[in-house]
Amino acid sequence: MNEIFVIDNVIPKKYQDEIETVLTGQFPWYFYSEAVYKDTSNIPQSENSKTTPVFVHNFLNNEEVISDYYNLIKPLLYYVEEKVSINFEKVYRAKSNLLMPKTGYENFNHSYPHVDQLFPHLSLLYYVNDSDGDTFFFDKKYDETAITNEVKLKVFNQITPKKGRAILFDGLIYHSSSNPINSDKRIVLNYNLAT
């Protein structure tokens, strides 16, 4: 899969509201000082990359459910499967990221380009709330060869967060998040999947 599928209103409005209400209420978020760790071996360079902190909630990791909230976000996968006629055989990881405005951040800045897994997979992003803070997609894919920080990437697509919007893409495409500037928060669900 080389395409990036954008699906607006992938789930019913009532379900969109439920996810947003839960994730913006008394919800257990965990602080990480960096959204993407720069010293990871598969991180190439992009001239507008900036490190940023992130709040994370892991629902499932290494195919094992680790959160009581997983049942809230699991049905979303069934809606996506129906919309794109794909069956997901495995969920490697499911988590949520919360980014907030950062001093000095501009609309061309983004986190370090990365891939979530170092093996073939699909990535699914779901935007929990309306926000700025685009998702950036770059012109290269991770291919198990040594893509190092000497490799330069160029942005080939940007997608703006919109409540109810899902993006499904080849997880080996380098991508990155960006912090909101005008919104107070940007919340996304992130799934790594196999078909």
C-alpha cells in the first residue's frame, strides 16, 4: 500500500463524541520528554524538525492489551475495515498521543520523521478533536537499509487534524506529528496493524 487513505467521519458522531469526552476528561496520560527520540537509528533529518514533549496512553503493546480503556477504541477498527475493505489480522500497538502548544513552534515545524515499527505494517491515525498541528508525510520509506541522519527528507503531504478523520497508510512511510499553535491540544489515536 503506497496510498494514504483519508476517511472523514469514519465513525458515527456519537462515538466520536464519546472518545473525545473520555480522552479529554479524567484520563490517565503519561508524560514523555520527547515525542520521538532523536538517537533512534531510523531517524533521518528534516530541516524543520523540533523535539517536543508528549503525553501518551498505551492501550495495547506487542499485541497485549495493557489498558482498561482498550474496549473504547477497539470498535473503531471495525469501521475502518468496512470503509476500506481491509481485514486487520493483528494489532501490534494502539496508543493515544496528546500534544500541546510549545513556545517557539511554527506551522512548518514537526517532530522527527520516523516509522512506528521496523517491519512492514499499516499505520492508522484517528483525530480525536479538531485542531491544528498537521501530520507530515515524507518522500522516503524505511527499507531496512541504513537510513541514517545523513539522509535528507522532503515533505510530500500534510494532513490537518479533524475530529472523526482517520488516515490509513503504509507504516514504513516516514511521517511526523506537529504541535498545535492555535488549539489548546491535539489528540490522536495511533494503531499499528497487519493485514
